[in-house]
Amino acid sequence: MQLGAFSLSLTVKDIAASAAFYEKLGFTRFGGDIAQNWLILRNGDTVIGLFQGMFEKNMLTFNPGWNQDAEALDSFTDVRELQRELKARGTQFVSEADEGTTGPASFIVVDPDGNPVLVDQHV
């Protein structure tokens, strides 16, 4: 099962302070909009997202259809197909992608320790 590009989505209290902290660690801004309370930063192949007021908990994030540079892939497994495969394996969902749509969609599952896993397709 190919889930796509991986990043860690962090829930932050003060996005400017968090951005400054991670920039000191060598991360650079890669995407997002601080005025909208979200930024994507990277250090080499490592990608993190900072989100203020959008999520309750930190989450693992996968982006089907993207590589680690947020570039569209020629071939990938659609998020709805991933969802069908996981359902067939007995996985429980917090939120689901609408199977009657195409293009961007997402779903959330939770691991046994309560960590949310977001699979978020942008293409």
C-alpha cells in the first residue's frame, strides 16, 4: 500500500513562535500561509506542517499523489481506493472520503495509541 508523501502535522499554540523555533533547527518554509495559521516547513527530506487552531492533536499525514517535494506523481493509488482496502482489512475510520467523488479527498484513522493518521489527497 503506497500512502504517498509523509509529513508530521503539528498542532501549535503560536504559529509564529513555532515557525521561529523550527527555523532555528534548520527548517525552511516550503508552503502554507502564516496569516491563515498554517505553514509547511522542510529540512532535507523531512517535512512538518504547523497548524494553529485547526486540529486537536498532532498527526501523521500522508499525501497520495505527491512526492516529498509536493509534486504530483504520474501514477498513484487514489485515496478512495486506499480507504476501500483499509475497510476490507477491518480498519475503523474517524472521517471518510466521499467514494462518489474524484480528485482531492481525505480520511482519518486512529492508531491503537490514539494517534490520528490523516491521508489527505490534494490532486
